[in-house]
Amino acid sequence: MEKFKAFVKEHMWATVLVAVGIVLTILLLTIGFFRTLLLAVIVAACLYIGNKLDKNGTDNVKESVEKLFRKKDEDNK
């Protein structure tokens, strides 16, 4: 149990967001191939954001979102 507590403490945001993603997906979907695929995508996105928060805090997530939605013309400047 101590190892689990240490893991959760070290990866707090990733653990919380994966749990939230799983719970929300189960509440919204029923069993099926495409819905199960959607579950995997949602959990992966939550894990990605949680790892970003664990490593560098909210600044890194804001930067990643801005980079994702930046116009192509701005990239060339």
C-alpha cells in the first residue's frame, strides 16, 4: 500500500485525470468497439495532460495548447 501511495503522490495529476477520464467515459458510454476506442482516446488524453502537469505545471500545458491551435502563418515568423 505504501508503494501505491508513493506512486500517487509522485504522479498526482496523471492519476487524478486518468481516474476522471475513466469515470466520465463510463458514465457517458455503453460497451461497444467504437465507444471502447473512444474510452482509450479519452484516457490517453487525460494521461498526457496529467504527465505535462506533473512535469512542468500549468505553464507547459498552456504552451502546448497554444502551440496546437497556433495559426500556420505565425509559425513562420
